[in-house]
Amino acid sequence: MTAMLVKKITVEQVEVPGLGGRIKEARTLSPKSMEMLCREVGFSRTYWYDIENGFIRGGLSVETLRKIESALGVDFGVTFD
């Protein structure tokens, strides 16, 4: 008999006031161009601007946030308890 994995998926979320503005500030201080950043994280300028302006429906995934942090070389300190 073959074993099957069963996963428990939780939806944790945390509200981070001003995160979009902090991302924008870090981007403007970065030596990388917008094109370089978008290529590195794998999404469009429009999506990046939507993130900076808080227009992301359903919230920003932690995976996307970590990609942005890595590309910008920053840690926005977002954690889950």
C-alpha cells in the first residue's frame, strides 16, 4: 500500500501599514533600474507599481515580498507569529 501525504494549508496574513511606500522608497534608493528589478523578480512594471500603490487584490504573497526584498537588498521586517 502506498502512503499519501496530506497537507494542512493555513491562510496567515498580517497588515503592514505603509509597505508600498517603503518598497517605493527602497526602489528609488536602489542602484538598479526598474527594468532590472522587474526582470529579476519576474513581473511587469505595471504590477510593481500596483504593489507600490497598494492596488493588489487579496494581498501580496509572502513569496512575492521576499523576491522584492531580495532584489532590493532590504528586509522590510514582515513576519508571521
